[in-house]
Amino acid sequence: MDALVNLAHGFERALSLEALLFCFIGVTVGTFVGALPGIGALAAISLSLPLTYYLDPMVALIMLAGIFYGTQYGSSISAILLNLPGTPASAITCLEAYPMTKSGRAGPALFITAIASFVGGSIGIVFLMGFTPVLAKFAIGFSSADYFGLILFCLVGASMLGVGSPLKGLCMVAVGLLLGLVGTDVTSGTPRFTLGIPMLTDGIDLVAMMMGLFGVAEILSAYSKGGESLVSASAVALRSLIPTRQDVREAGGATLRGSLVGAVIGVLPGMGATLATFIAYGLEKRISRNPEKFAHGAVEGVASPEAANNASVQTAFIPTLGIGIPGDAVMAVLIAAMMIHGIQAGPLFMVQQADLFWGVVASMWIGNVMLLILNIPLIGLWVRILTIPSHVLYPSILLLVCIGVYSVNNNVNDIIIVIVFGAVGYVFGMFGYPMASLVLGVILAPLLEEHLRRALLLSDGNYMIFLQRPLSATFLALTALFIVFSFKNQLMALFSNERHGDVRG
Amino acid sequence: MKDEIKMRTDDTRRSGLTRRQVFLAAAGALTLAAAGPAFAQGSWPEKPVEIICGFAPGGGTDLLARALADALSDEFGVPFQVINRTGGGGVVGFEEIASAAPDGYKLGILTAQVITANLRGVMQKSYRDFTPIAMASIDYAGFAVNANSDIQTFEDLLEKARQNPGALSLGNGSEGGSFHMTARNLEEQAGVKFKHVPFDGGPAAILQLLGGHIDATVNGPTEILPHVQGGQLRMLAVSGPKRLPDLPDVPSTAELGFPLDVSTWRAVGGPAGLPEEVVEKLEGAIEKAVQSERFLETMEKIGSNPEYLDSEGLLAYLQRQEEIYTKILD
């Protein structure tokens, strides 16, 4: 009951004119910045931070949070239309949504994304409202060994995401892991594989890399096929914007499953959104009755990760607000913003600043409604982008990507990264190697290594630690099951061959 | 410079020169002024000054830089602009400061990483490639354990470490960072050995301490404080010479017999060979700035301790820090 009273209070504050205005500004800025290739949530929030110095603390937080989850909406737009994921979490969206676009179904893809994001966001907020203390405890309970188990499980799962053989997926994960090791080693503080370039001591810029791997590679391959425009103008009639009844049926369950996965995984500091989308997608592919649809524009493969993405973005606020520990760079900037306003994030935040907490949470839901209202009418406009002749569209995208990537760090090296990975992505794509697996490898490599080494450091080098801890043991068992299940045909063939051999011998 | 031009305008009006000639004269003076630092003396600053911050917007160093820049802008009447050049743990920014023209128009914030990055071979330049101008803040670390731990006092912590050398796990931020160096400094003085567990930043270590996955942490007192108030963590001591005003009950390591001399410090510096007159002007202005209300307010919010040292004092501090770090890192 208490929570409901608090929530009512929160809505009262979040519905003030000022809060509504800045919430709207936040989600609008977020949507457009997210849709622009090359500029992620971090850049958008960092740049807006000084603007909030003069605002009321709650209004400032509402606006910054709005930019954050608004970017997640926006980044799916460029992922769907142009194969340009604005954030790592929307990399997976490309897998199914871009094939939909290529077959003239960009409208339904955007529509489903908007709805799934809204549902996911709403469910994430319910978790945030109801279970912050419980989930904060859950997040604290994860030791390094447990993180290692979880990450390993996700990596093995990701290797099976590809269209073709799991082996190709595994190769890409391995390449990703190697690329992810570029930068400063957390355990020893030593720069590795940096070629003496100071910029590389922080690792390869992920957004720049994704712009190359997905976007530039796609444009290169379009040109190599003659460079005709993606969709004919006739395909952009209004009717084709709305999902069919079958789409809705398929997306419904997937959205709910994705939301739950996202809401739980999002709580883990530092890896939430991206992991959640990969797990949600993998889950859909596993349980689907027609897995052959995947990679050819499966609606479930769009709805589930999008819902997971937005749910996890909301529950990512749990460790930030509930424990005061920022999960990633974006959350660190949010905590800094709170500090500037003299608000201490931490265990007492929800008690001492209940007003503020519930106000911000209420505004998140209002913001999600705004995003829905903002995005549905815009779908027609977004889809029209595709009718721009390719000889105008492609150079414009390349230019936007370069400007976007450059503007984040003011560094030319980032543009070189885009170009290099554009070429890499083109070659890998030609031979059917899944780019998403590579991206996940890059993201998780430093975390995998850090947690592996820390777990072993704490156990004095005893590998049994991974089996002694229930959480980590569970993940390792799941990983083993997953491998057996994925290769069961090959294993069975092997087994029967041996038996056969025995009989003959 | 503005005054100078105005004076000339007044003079020329009397001598009956045309406006065009006045303009040319003024433009000439400006060109000469821009041509060399020698000529700029006596008139610095006459155009916006850039303050390079090697760390991201919103962080402690950035906020300090902005508060200082505001105060200096007011003082000198020209804008002091903070420019964030992030990368390589501050190295990208430091490189830019050190390689700037020594004319006083590009300065920056120096931190302990100037010394550690050089000693670790990540950066070629050392503190000798900078002109130290003034210290703005010095912060120390806090030692904390989980509230459920049987370690009640700082002495307990040392006793436990002494009994089981290398077994007590201490989460302490990144390898070579000031928290790690503080712990090494204590090991040296107390003759104990911890199991150092590196983390990517202090907050990550606090998270693992909350879950009971490590025994103790060396961390930012401001980051520990909310968890002490919430009853989940216990603060044992703060490093440094004296107690913190926010934590009057927590002893300092110095009063317990361990005067640790590692800190998180932030100072203003420029490229080597900055004109003396620029340094003097800045010293005075920064001394005033660190006492200004706006600066103190910012420092309180980020939980940082204002501390002023002049150019000479800062240079001595840098020399001492390099000695300490060289010894610890060996």
C-alpha cells in the first residue's frame, strides 16, 4: 500500500508542467540522437549534463533519464532501417529487423519495436517500483565466479546466433574476444595491443566499431551488388506500415518473455542491456517452432530483444539508485549529475529521497508513453528515408557516421576505426560470419577476463571455486547442456559410428 | 591590452589620425602580441584560455576544473574554457597540455596519473615537462569492511593481515591507482601483506564488499560514507594526516602511527617554460578561487578537500610523490 501512496505522490510531481516539459525534451533529444548513427547515449548525456546544473534536481534527473531510455528507442530506428545499431544493445535488432526492411516490411518492424519497447519499458518500471531492494540484494550476491559463469554461458549461446554453422559463430566470438583485449588490463594496469596509440589504451571505441561492422559494411555490399535503393517507393504505402494479425500474435509472447529476461538481467551492473538482448534472442530462437525463419526477418526476433533492451534499461536504475553503484559509463554520469545536485545515491536514497525516487520512476513511465506517441506517427517518416535514392542516401549516411563518431571524442582515430571495421565487416559478411557474435565477444572479453582472474585470485588459484558456488555451477551446467544440445546431431552421429565400429570389430 | 588599445585610440584622436590608421595600429599591436610570449607579458590574458581536462565530463576532476574556470573567468575578465580530452587514463589530456605553446593560453588539470603513467611507461613525459602552477585539492582514502565482518578496528585489520600474510583480500581500484598505492604504502609502513584485488574503479570494489566477496576495501571516503550510514559497511580509518570533518569518529592512519603519503590530488599546470609572470598571476587567482564560495560548494558536493599550494610548494609535492611512487612501484 505504501508503494501505491508513494507512487501517487510521484505521479503528482512528475505531472507538473516543468517535469513534463523536460521529460519530453529528454525523450525527444534521446530519440533523435539515438537515431543519428555514431552518437550513443553516453555522448548525449555527457553533453546535456551542464544544461541541467540550473534545473531542479528531480527535473534534471527526469531529463537525463529520458535521454537515456529515449536513445534506446532511437537507436533501434537506425538499426532497423539502415543496419546501423546506435548502441550495442540494438546490434541484435539488426539481425531480424534489417531483413524485414529489405523485404519491404520496415513499417511493421518499427511498429513492433515501438510497442515491444513500451511493454518492456513498462514491465521494467514495475520491477523498479516493486522490487528495488530485493533485486539490489540479488545483484550484490553475484561474485566474480558467478559473473564468469554467466558470461561464459552468454558467449557460448551467442556463438549459435549465426545463420550458418555454429562453428562460424564460435570463430566470431573468439575474434571478438581477442579484439576486446585491446586496451588496459584491469588486473595489472598494463596497456596491451595498443600499438603505442594513447587512444587505444581505453580499448577500441565500440560505437565506431559497430558503425563500421554493420553500417559501412552494409553500404559496401549494397554497392557491390549494384547499389539500387533498398525499398521501392510503392512499398511505403500506409497499409504496409501496420503489422499483420499474424505478426501481432507472434510478437505478443515474445515481447513478454523478452521483458522478463531484460528486467532480471538488467539488474546486473555493467552488462545488463546487451546481454539481455542476446539472451532474449537466443531464447526465442531455441523455443521457436520454426527456427528456420530466423535471420530472414522473424518477428519474434525483433520483439523479444527490443522488449528486453528497454526493460533492462529501466532496471539498470536499480543498482544505480538502490546501491549507488553505477553499472556503466552512462550510469556513472547520472550519479555524477545527482552529486552535482547534492543528492547521494546509495542505500538510503530510496528512504531519504523517497519523493525524488518515486517522481523519477513515475516520469519514466510517462516518458515511455511519450516515446510511444512520438514514435508511432514518425514511422511513416522514417520509412520514407528508405525511398531516398541510394546515390544520395549512402554518401549521406557515411558522412553522418563520420561526423557522429568524430564528434564524440574529437578524434580522427575513431573514423579510421570505422573504415577499418567497415572493410572487415564486408569481408566477414560475404562469407556469412555473424557480426553480432563478434560484437558480443568484444563487449564481454574484458569482463570475462576480469572476473576469471579475480575469481582465481580470491580462491588462490583453485578452479573448483566455479563449481562450489551454486550460481556459477548452474551457469556452467547450462553452458554444457547448451553445447551438447547444439551439437547433438554431430555427437549422435559420432556415437553411432563408434558403436557401428565396435560391432564390426 | 584592451586598455592599451583604448589609450592609443584616445591618443590618436588628439593627434588627428584617421580611423583606418587607428585600426591598423591596433591590429598591428594584436599581431605582435600574438607573435610571441615575450611580447604577451604584462598583458596576459587577453583572449580565452583553454583548460584541458583529461577526464570525462561529470567526474570529480571535470567538476573541479569547471569550478576553477568559472572563478578564473571572473578574476581575469576573459573566458576560461574547460575542454575534455579523455583517453588513456588522462594521458591524452596530459600530452596535449605538455605539448602546448608556453604562452599561458592552454593550461590543464594535473593529477597523480602524471607521475604514475610516466613511471609505468605509459607516458613518455614526466612532471618535469609541465610548469606546476598551483595545487587545488588533496584527497585521501578510507579503509572499510562489511558491517558483518569480525574486523572492528584498523588495528584488527592489520593484526589479521599480519597473522595470515597475503590472505586478507583488499579491493582497491585499478592497479597503480591511488587506492592501490595507498594500500602498498600501508604494507610498507606496517610490514604486512594484503591480497590486492584490482577493480575497474572504486565503486565496483564497494559492490563486491557489500556482497561479502572480499574482506576489505581502500576506497573514496565519499563513496563509502552512504553505506556506513546505511549500516552495511564499517569505516576503519582514513589515510592522511587528519580526520575528515564528515567523519569525526573515524581515526586517521597518521594518528594510529601510519602517516600514509599517497593521495588523489588535482592541480593546475601548463607546458614547461611558462612565463613567470603568468604563473604568478595564476597563483594569486587560484589561491583566491579555492576559497571562493562557488568552489567550496562544488568541492563539498564531490566530497573533495580544497588544498592550496603555490607553484613552489606544488613542485616540491610532485618531487616527493615521484619518490614515494618510485619506491612503491619497484
